[in-house]
Amino acid sequence: MKTVINEQNRRNFVSQVEAMLHDKLSKCYQCGKCSAGCPVNFEMDYTPNQIIKMTELGMEDKVLNSKTIWLCVSCNTCSTRCPKGFEVTGIMDVLREIAEKKGITSKVEKEVQMFHEVFLDNVKSNGRIFELELVGKYKFKTRHLFRDMFLAPKMLEKGKLKMHGEKISDLNQIAKIFKDFE
Amino acid sequence: MKLAYYPGCSLKGTSFEYEVSLLKILEALNIEIKEIPDWNCCGASAAHSINHNLSIALPARNLAIAEGEGYESVLAPCAACSNRLKTAHHELKSDDILKKKITDSIEMPYNADMEINNMLEFLIKIVGKDKIKSMVKKPLAGLKVASYYGCLLVRPPKVMQFDDPENPVSMDELVGLTGAEAVDYSYKTECCGAINSLSKPDVVMALTGNVLYDIKKHGADLVVVACPLCHSNLDVRQREIERKYSEKIGLPVLFITELLGLSFGIDPKDLAIEGHMVAADRVLKKIGELPK
């Protein structure tokens, strides 16, 4: 497997990740504790400790296009148990953010990525989450129109699905926050 | 001390039972909380997953409003909201450059003196176990209850600073106060799959199934939680998990506030217990709230 592509690119990528993470990749000594306790390891293409090493080796394309970064649910089991106190959960956030900023649409886990995007769009337009609208837009985007639909009648009956969302009054402020940071 | 309340989006929607029951028990306990005016979504898992600045700025706006209104303490009953508010608070307190950037954007100062409590912390630290115990009019003797904590209440420990991240006991202690028996089991802090419920339902059902079947194996009558997302996965997806793994579970999932309310002698209807997908009738019969 080709690892180091270009030393300068490797360094740039490592510096970018470390600056966003506020942590050093070299702290990780590959014990594998993070991967052993990861609840979603069975679905991943690379284990969390492999992602850390691959990032250190500059394998930017591979990590940014991995299933792993999108499958991580940020449960923080890895960071809690890491004997070196390395920000394992944090590196997944950083890699997702870099992928997002580079405009990379995940080919392998695009639904997870889309859910995050649709969720933030909903916050941007209402200031709060309007669940029905969020689910509708997500389903429309992913074309999974009927998945989970069998849950809807009973959820409606139980009062769990509100037909109207609440908007906050100072939406301009929310718009400004998004404008500043998007 | 003036107590602010940050409900978060789930408590106004799919987890309305949580809000109904917590307001009811706080009324019984004679504790006043006030909703933060014009609060916004904390950004939940989506913001921190793809945009770090947003994940700090969105909760910061709520904290700054609360601080501006003279509050020193915020109750965030949703585990995800409390996690995001605490994380934002922690980062703003320790990173001046970030703080400048964020306060410039929200156009409000934030001194970062706020105390943020999740539901369990609030009940133990602010209300107090003695007061809760004194309110128990109808002990739930004979009821076996499994407390499910999930991830966000206890992890990451350096930011949450609450209970033990591997073997938390605070909710079990609250269960004990009601007269019910706290059931010990192995999956207390295993993840339910959280936000991926819609995007990776198979993964979520596998993880949630592990939790539910383990609780079942240990003989619990019901599960209590303090997180809307945990509740959604354990309750709403339970029938589907039973079908997928061809094994009955039949475990009602209550919010801890509902269990406390029952022990205070509050009518189950006033606690919105009928709002759950898995009916709690068997539990209500066992404690004499429904005819056997």
C-alpha cells in the first residue's frame, strides 16, 4: 500500500489536523484500546487507531473518504479510555470538518453526512429543530421516502410528531452566526 | 439562586413526555425554573461533527442570554444539550482566542461563570436526595428498574465532570429513593447509536438491541433514561428490534422524572406516560396504578 505521498503534503495535513485538534498525533502509540471499545468498529473500513496512524502518514484521501469518520457517533468511549489522553473522538470531528470544507461528498456514507447538513439547515432556517421538516427533507434528499414510515402513524397518535415547528424571534442573530462560521 | 431552564428541541417534540414529567415533579418539589428567553438549538451532534465554531457559537448564544438575565445555573435535561452546553462553556473558559471570536459573532459577552447541570445532577445537587426522599408518598416496592446512562451524560469525563464514566450510579441512587430495586447490568454506558438513528438504522438497532436484551436478561421490569435520544432509540425502535432479532423484549422505557413522579403519587396521565410507544401498562399494574 502506498503510504507517504509527498513529505510536504504530509506535513501540511498533519499541521492542519493538529492545529484544529489541539493535540499531537505522535501521542498515539497504537495500543488499539480505542478500537477495541468502539461500538461501531464492526462497520468501519479502518479502525480508529488506523485512522490516527494514516493521518500521521499523510494518507489524506484515504482518511477523508473513509467510512470510519462518518460512522463514528462521538460516544467518546475511545477518548475516555485512551491511556495517552489523546483526542480520538476529536480527530473524527476534525477530519469530518476538513472533508466537509473541501467539498468532499462521502461516497460510502453519504446519508450520515447529509443528515448532519440537513440538520444544520433546519437550525439555520428556524433557530430550532422542526422534527417533521427535518425528517421530510432528509428523506427527500436521500430518496429513502418509505424507510421508517411505518412508525409515523403511532408516533402521531402518541403526540410525538408536532405538525408545527417553533421559530425563534431573533433569527437574524442565528443568520449572522451561520454567516460568520459557515 | 435563580435557575434557568434550557429545554432543547426534543423536549418540545418527540420527547414531550420528558418535559411534562419534569415540570410536574419540580412543581411538586416547589422548585421554580424559567425557560431561557428565545433559546436556540444547541446544534447537537450535527454541528460538532462538521463545524466546530458553530458547535460552540450556538450553545454560547443560550448561555450568554441566560447570563445576561442574571442566571448562574442552567438545567439542560437533554443529555446531548447538556453535553454541548458544557463543552462550549469549557472551551470558552479555557480558550481566550476562541472566546473573542464567538462573543464577537453572537454580539454578547459571556463571562463563563455559568453552572450547567444535566437532569441527574440537578436532582442530586440542586434538589437533594433528602428532599426527594421526603416526597416519596408511594414507594415503588417490588419494581425492578435498569438505569441506562448512555454516552453523553458521563463522557468525556474531563468536561462532564459527573459520576463515573464506566460505572455511573447516580440514576441507580435515584431509583433507590423511589423504593424500587436498581438492577445491575453490563450495558449501562454502551452507546445506543445516537444521532445515526435515521441514517444508519441497522447499526442503531444492533447497538440498542444489545442494551435492551442485556437489560431483559437481568430481569428488569423497565428501563429509565435521562436522554431523549436514548429514549427514542430504546422506545420507538423497540418493536422493530424485536422483529429483526425475533425475540420479544417488551420493556417500557421511562424518563427518570416519570419514575420519580410515580413515586410521588402523581397520576401517570399527568406524567405523559401514555406518550411512549411501548406501553407501560404492565408496570402500572404492578404498582397498583392500573387494575390487575
